[in-house]
Amino acid sequence: MIWKRSAVLRFYSVCGLLLQAAASKNKVKGSQGQFPLTQNVTVVEGGTAILTCRVDQNDNTSLQWSNPAQQTLYFDDKKALRDNRIELVRASWHELSISVSDVSLSDEGQYTCSLFTMPVKTSKAYLTVLGVPEKPQISGFSSPVMEGDLMQLTCKTSGSKPADIRWFNDKEIKDVKYLKEEDANRKTFTVSSTLDFRVDRSDDGVAVICRVDHESLNATPQVAMQVLEIHYTPSVKIIPSTPFPQEGQPLILTCESKGKPLPEPVLWTKDGGELPDPDRMVVSGRELNILFLNKTDNGTYRCEATNTIGQSSAEYVLIVHDPNALAGQTGPDHALIGGIVAVVVFVTLCSIFLLGRYLARHKGTYLTNEAKGAEDAPDADTAIINAEGSQVNAEEKKEYFI
Ligand SMILES: *[C@@H]1O[C@H](CO)[C@@H](O)[C@H](O)[C@H]1NC(C)=O
Ligand SMILES: *[C@@H]1O[C@H](CO)[C@@H](O)[C@H](O)[C@H]1NC(C)=O
Ligand SMILES: *[C@@H]1O[C@H](CO)[C@@H](O)[C@H](O)[C@H]1NC(C)=O
Ligand SMILES: *[C@@H]1O[C@H](CO)[C@@H](O)[C@H](O)[C@H]1NC(C)=O
């Protein structure tokens, strides 16, 4: 019993200590005074901001929120300013929270929470409103641009705190000029970025992207795109269908031409004049098709491509080879093949000879066995009997052969 009571006492004393500790902790806090606590708030334009003011230790002293213009918004749970966007979230002796919906850039500023102790204690909360940048626009592109020209593209966006503008083609373009201007309302900025570069044919068809990154955009940047169109003089190349044109064979020469605008059609000439023999030499599109070659076709063939920017040409020197001369040229090859054939024949003959000898040797043994019976026999009968024995031998021999 006594033991039990002491245990209970001990229990209470532990509780007491805990309570005391808690009380002293509160006292420490309390001794530093009741004070309001607030936090800065950031919200995207059009969103809802919640302003919270807390007082941990409060002896029923009133709390108030006021806006940057020092107008009272809420006094405890009583609404003071007629603004439908402002509503009460929670009102108690420990907290006064209000919400501001459909936030506009003009709502930005310092809001004050006041605790009406003597003297009044305040806490400031800065409301930051992120303006959403407008879709960027790329200007400065005039079509068409000639190869070698200097191009200046400008990408512009406005309606927010300074946004970040970046340029990309297949990778990021770094060498750009960034410019920012504060707008007349002093709440937004117009930012622009300028890209200067000398264009060449490799830029034709390239998509240049201007990307606007901004904290209000939630990782989905705004983009504008401009596809470049660069005009350039043609470049020409002739590709023959065979590296070794022979008399009597067909030949197709393809004139590969690039250029913008595309040079079409291409012009074929031979030795500075028109193509001879239109029956054998047919031009279709970029191809010159020689149906069958003649030695007289030797010469220089030229393909010329022209577009609005300029002209370019390529040449191909045709040498028609004589098929007979070709046969002569491959003579040594024939000799080589002949040599190989000779060796193969020799080896084959040797093999047959060796195989023949091998078989002949076995046939010899067989004959000897057959003769044995007859040789030893004194008369014909015995010879027959012996021959029977030799049949056994023959069987043995058969097995041998199998
Ligand atoms: C605070 O107000 C409540 C009623 O709203 C009352 O019961 C309580 O005693 C008050 N406390 C102080 C410390 O004034
Ligand atoms: C709140 O915002 C104001 C103004 O931007 C700034 O000076 C202050 O340091 C911020 N306070 C906190 C706690 O972030
Ligand atoms: C090549 O042309 C000449 C003259 O036009 C002609 O006599 C000859 O038969 C032609 N040769 C072949 C292989 O077509
Ligand atoms: C064509 O060129 C080849 C190689 O130079 C030459 O052997 C042949 O005689 C030429 N034929 C004509 C008709 O010029």
C-alpha cells in the first residue's frame, strides 16, 4: 500500500515537473511579449494570396490586417474594406488569416498585421505578385535573306517582372544582347533580346526559337519560333552511273544541284556546244541518259544550274573505253585463272591416281584368298570344298568391303 502510494506520488511529481517545465517555457515566451508573426507571400497574377498572422500567446487582444495603403481590411473577424476579393479565412485570438483572390499587380506591396497591445505591435508581410509574361514575339526577319547577309532578330515580351529570354536553334545561342525597360505603370517590364548573325546556306530551313522562362510560368516556358529562309547560289555536282564507261554500254550522268530557289531545269552541253545525237542522248530532269556509248562520245560534258541568285556548273570528262582493249587488259587475270585451274586439275589427277592404287592393293588381297583353296587342292572335289571355304573368305571379303 505504502509502496503504491509513493508510486502514485512519484507519478504526480513527474507530471508536475513536466507541467512546470511547460509553464516556465510559456513564461519565457510570454515574458518576451505577445507579438504577431507573419510571412511574405508570392502569388501569380490572377491567383489567390493567403495572408496569415499568428499570435502564440494572446490575452484576447484584437488583431488587424491592413493593406499597403494603410486601409484596414479586417479587424478581428469584422470586415472593414468593401472588396469582394478579400475574405476571412480564420479568426481567433491566436490567428487572423485573410485571402485575396484574383490578385492583380497593383495588390503588390507591404501588408501589416497589428496586435493592439499597449503599445501596438506590428508585423509586415510583403505580397509579391508575379505578372505572367506575354507570349514573346520575334521581329526583324525579312524573307528572303541572301546568303552572307547580316540578320538581326529581336525577341520581345512584356507584362511581368523581368523575364529571362534565351535563344535556341539545335542548341542554345549564347551571344545575344539583353535589354529591359520598366513600363510606365512601374509594375511590369518589357524585355527584349537581340541576336545578330551572318547567315549562310546551312541556316536555310533552321528553326530559331526564343524562349521566355519566368517563375510565374511553372516550368512551361513561352516560346516563339522563326524558320529561316536563306537564298543562295546553286552548287552543282555530276555523278556518273558507272566509273568505267564502255563502248556499247549505257551511261547516266546525274547533275546534282542545290540552291535556293531550287535551280531547275539544268542545262547539259558537250564540249561547249549542244548535245550531239538526241536519239542516243536523252535529257530528263537532272539526268543525261546516253543509251549506248560510242567512242565518238569522248569529250567534256557540262551541267549548268541557274537560279535568281546566280549560276554554277560542273564538268565531267568522258572517256569511252574499248571493250576489247578491256579484255586485253584483263589478260593477266586469265593467265592467273588458267594457273589455278591447272593446279586444281593436277591435284585432282594425283588424288585419282592414289585412290586407284589403294583400291588395286585391296583387289590383290581378294584374288590371293580366292586362289588359296584351288592351289592347295589335290583334285577338283577338294578344290570345290576348298572353294566353299573360299566362299567364306569371299563373305569375309564382302564384309570387308562394306
Ligand atoms: C478571453 O475571452 C474569453 C471569451 O471570449 C474568456 O473566456 C477569457 O477569460 C478571456 N481571457 C482573457 C485572458 O481575458
Ligand atoms: C519580405 O519581403 C521584404 C520585401 O521584399 C524583404 O525585405 C524581407 O526581408 C522579406 N522577409 C522575409 C522573412 O523573407
Ligand atoms: C559509233 O558511231 C559511228 C559513227 O556514228 C558508227 O559508225 C559506229 O557504228 C558506232 N559504233 C557503235 C559501237 O555503235
Ligand atoms: C576516246 O578516249 C580514249 C582514251 O583517251 C582513246 O583511247 C580513244 O581513242 C578516244 N576515242 C576517240 C574517238 O577520240
